[in-house]
Amino acid sequence: MTEPRGRKEAVPQADAGFDRELDVRSVGLFGVGLALVMIVLLAALWILLAHWKTRQTARDPRPSPLAEANAPRPPPEPRLQAAPVKDMDELRARETSTLTSYGWVDRQAGVARIPIDRAIDLLLASGLPAPRPEPTPAPQLKKTRRARGAS
């Protein structure tokens, strides 16, 4: 719709995205002032904490000479492992060697060991032995109960 020619627009056009009531200089000065106050306060806090630390250190008593005399002694034997990772690697190497090589378990009795892969192959070829049949339990005779009062 068209407006009458004699009327002027009541609301002036504002620049897009800018508020004329906002004073950018004042906001910037406030931010700078706030940053300066924070820096001063943090510096004062740093100095105060350093002063308190030196005061506290000066107040601390000297360590007792008995503390040195009562130094911890090593525990009695048997002690824990000094290098458990190395010990575990050595154990695994021994176990792997035992499981993958031929050797005597008891030479006098003629008992030897073979590698586990070979033992599995032999077991697959020959099969497992059949289990022994379990003895069947003897049937138990049930006792008949007599009713009370019956003779």
C-alpha cells in the first residue's frame, strides 16, 4: 500500500547490525580495566602465597635424627621378584621349550616327552580310549511302612 505524500516516516532507518546507543570505546576501556585489575590481583596473590610458603618453611621443625637411624630395612627372605617382567619372559621361554621339544621326563623309567603338536596328531590318529563302564548300582529294596496302629 502506498502512504500519503505528506507523511514522513516516523522511525529513522538504522544502520544494519549496529546499535547507536552502544559506546564501543567505553566497553573497550572497561575490558582493558578489568584485565588490568585481574593481573594486579593475581600478582598480589602470587606474592602472598610465596611469602606464606617461606614463612611456613621457616616454622617447620628440623627432621629427627631418629628417622635416619630407623631407615627401612629390607624384608626377610623370601623377597619379592626384583624384575617380574623379565622373570615371566624367562618362565614362558622355558615352558615353550618344554612344550615344543623332545626330552626325557624320567630316563630310568623310560618316560619321555614329545612336542605338544605331535602329541595332538597322534591322539587324533589313534583316538581317545573308550571310558570304562561304571558299575551299575545294586537296586535298593524299599522298606514298606506299616500304618500306625496296625499290628
